[in-house]
Amino acid sequence: MLDSVCTFSAEGIVLTDSRHTIRFVNNAFQEIAGYAPQELVGTSINRFRSDSYEDSYYTEILRRVAEHGSWSGSLWSTRKCGEYFFFKVTILGIASDAEQYYCYLVNDTSRIREAEAKLQHSVQHDALTSLPNRMLLQDRIELAIVQAALKNRGLGLLIVDLDDFKTINDGMGHTVGDEVLKIAAARVSSAVRIGDSVARTGGDEFTVLLPDIRTPDDAGEIAQRIIELLSEPFTVDSSVIYLGATVGASIYPDDGTTSQDLLSNADLALIRAKTHCKGYHHFYTPDLNERVQHRIYLEETVRTALDEQMIQVYFQPVIDMETGRLSSSEALARLFHPERGEIPPGQFIPLAEENGLIYRLGEYVFRQACSQYAAWLELGVVDASVGINLSARQFIQPNLVDNLLGILQETGLSPDRVTIEITENSLMQDIDESVRTLRRFKDAGLQISIDDFGTGYSSLSYLKTLPVDQLKIDRSFIRDLMVRDNQAAIVTAIISMAHSMHMRVVAEGVETKQQFDFLKQSSCDYVQGYYFSKPLSVIHAQPHFEKETVFFYGT
């Protein structure tokens, strides 16, 4: 009965004689060690001794068994396959009249240790990239600061942010986005030195710890190497994706002596870089705190303005060169703060793009513009259409077409009175999806205009595939029209080629009579700019121009 219990016990059992020869092993121990019974019985238990311990250690164990009757502890050993395993063992001394025996009760804890190690790894590492996470990075920064202080050396901290990564997730899905992140993690890791640490500390953000640097230039060189690697194309499932990266950097001890200070200041440098010069690295400077506080204040102002409908929609007239009449007007967002006055669109719109407020802002402007125009048309104030801009992030928003058509139905504005304006760069993010979206707009009766044309891909060849009605030549070409010959040639070529593809052309930013005359001579269809009118809150006027003067009366 006892033999049966020993044989089928879940605990490994080995019985040896006084010469440490194995007399019996049960099934559980056979599974632990990987040997068959005939390979063990008759051999020495010493075969399971590990080189990790001196012989004197085992001698001491047996002395304690002899003195106390038992010993318990943990040991390393080797399975038949050569794999190391860790086990808990209790050794019992069994005395009989004839001979001394030893009973080994063995519990394999390797799997428990592996599970604990995996759990510890998962707590300290990112599941997608296997890079250290923020928790482990924090520990490493603390240690690096101590070592830097002892050696009187510097250390650098880089925060790497992938530019416009959200457009990949939104437009191509999270599966593709995850693959891009894995590739990015590998590229960042390949750019650093042995001994540096790379961690994933945000959705599209990596942090690099650079211990033992001599000068800030050391950190700058690594930052630039990272940016160059991340600017190379990413290939995922036969799709070629172009991103880029921006880096914020802080240096110990100049920019902080604690991990929190270094992380915060590197983040401030990143914000500064993304605001003014994406695709570059920027070091922390003390004045960044004030700038970031302004940014935080501005972001809160935009949120409040949307909540309380403080944002107003203005309209800038677009003139038909042939008839001299108002053809349309472009809806423009204006933010008026009760204390600071008007906040320029160049400040709050890029901010809304970065933090995701652009979705709310874009829908708000679309609804307000449609509602206002529907009211003016009903009153007979205007007989024209309205152009409404869509940002790149709006354009790839799910259910975009359904949402905007719903607003048209809600406000009562006919779709043929609306022109969707979208930049050429936004269209080229995913040309096939862009064509599908634009065709849905066209099928619903809306017009399509490419805004700021000439500032992106600067090619008309791809326009053949897009259902586009008109181009708006970017104001930068019009500004230098009369002072740079090549600008005039470019504008003339754009007008000519657009007409050959049956597209109308609008010139933005017209401010002088000389510009107007040139555009009229070049057969430009429409003009827009301060030469005719600034953006107005209300359009109600003489919808034509006479000779050199254009009359618009509005507020």
C-alpha cells in the first residue's frame, strides 16, 4: 500500500541507501528528471548534483540530516535533456537496524519561477514591443542619476514621438498601426549604444535613456540618428507608409537632477519641437515652461470656446472673374476670447489638429456655416455657394460623409450649395480611400475643391483619378507673383493644365490690382483675397465689382 502511495504521489520521491545509491523513484520524479526508472535505480543520487555548489555544501546538508533527522531547502539540478531546473527538496534520514536510508521529497518549482519571471516581465515591459515600460524606465533613470553623480558625468533623456501616427491608426487600422510600432521600436533600439535603454512610454512615444554622455552633442547625434531611421518608409502588408519623428531632449544635471524633472523637461522640449519644427530634435531651455503654460491655457480656451459656442464663423467672398459677381465664400473659424480678444487661427487650429479637438471644431464650423447659408439663401441675401474646409484628420474620420450629409439635411442647405475643400497632402495619404470618399460626396451633389494647391506633391498627374471640380492656388504663389518670374510661370501652368482637365481655378490671397490683372489675363476663373474683401461675419451687398473697385458691405 505504501509503495503504491509513493508511486502515484504528485511529489517526486527518491529513496537511497547509505551509499547514496538510488533504490526507488516514483512516477512524479521520473517526469521531473526525464529519466526512465531503469536509468536511475542502481545509480548514485550524486548525478543530480549541480556545479553551482561546492561538494562541501552537500556534505553540510547530509551532516544536518544526520544531526536533526531532516533538511529542507532549494537546489538547482539538470534534467536528462540538459535543461536546468529549480526544486524544493526535503531530505529525511531513515534509520533501520540493518542500514541508513535517505528519502528525498522533491517539488519542481521551475515552472513557478518561470511564471513569476514572466509576470515580472509583463509588469515592467510593454506587451506589444517587449521594450521596458515607464515603470522600469523610472527605476533605470534613478539608478543612472546616482551613477552619474558619483562619476561626475552627464546623462541624456530623449522622448521620441512619431509624427501623425494617429492618421495610420484611424485610416489603416490598429493592426497596421501595431506593426508600424514594432518596426519603429526596432529602429530606435538599433540607433542607440550598448548600455542605453529604450522604453515605450506612450501610444506612439518612446523614451531613450543615455547614461554616461560627455556633452549634449552626444545626445543630439543619437537623436538625429533616430529621426533619420524613422523617416525611412515602413512597409506593412505591401503598403508603404511614410512617417517621421520629433525628439525632445533634456540633459542631467543642467536640466534637472531628478527623474521627474528630466522627463518633464524633455516632454516640454518635445512639445516645443512639434509646435514649430516637426522632424527635428529640440533641447530643453528654461523659457519652455512659460511657452507650455501658454499652450495649456490655449488648449483650455479652445475647449471652453467649443463648449460655450464662442467660436464664430466668418465668410471670405470668392469673385467670379467673368461676371464680377459673388460666386461663393469660404467659411473660416474665428475665436474671440473675452479678455485676450481674437486668437489667430494659426494658433488654435494646429493645436486642435494635434489634440483631437479638430473633430469637434470641424463639425461645429460645418454646421454653423450650413445653417447660416441656408438662412441667407431663404432671405435672398446671397445667391452663391459656401466652401468649407476639412482637415486631414477629419477626412479619414469614419462615417464622415454620412455625418456631413446629416448636417445638411438638418440645416436644410442643399448639397449643391456646398464645396468641400481639402488639401492635396490630405488626399494623398490613401489615394484609393480618398477617391471613394470624394465620389460619395460627388454622388450626393457636393462640389470638391483642392485647397492650398502647389504646396504638397506639386503634381497634377494624380488629379486624373480624383473627382475634383476646382483647384485653389496657394496664396504663397500669388504673394510673389509680380516679383518672381518662376512664380508667374507656375501659376500660368497650373491654370492651363487645370482647364485642360475641365477644372475651375481659384487664386487665393489676391491683394493688389497687379495680381488681379495678371490672373485675369491668365484666364483664372475666380479670385479671393483682401483686394476684394476681408472675411466677414455677414455678407449682404452689391455682389459685383466695377472697374478697379469691389464693393462688399458686411460686418
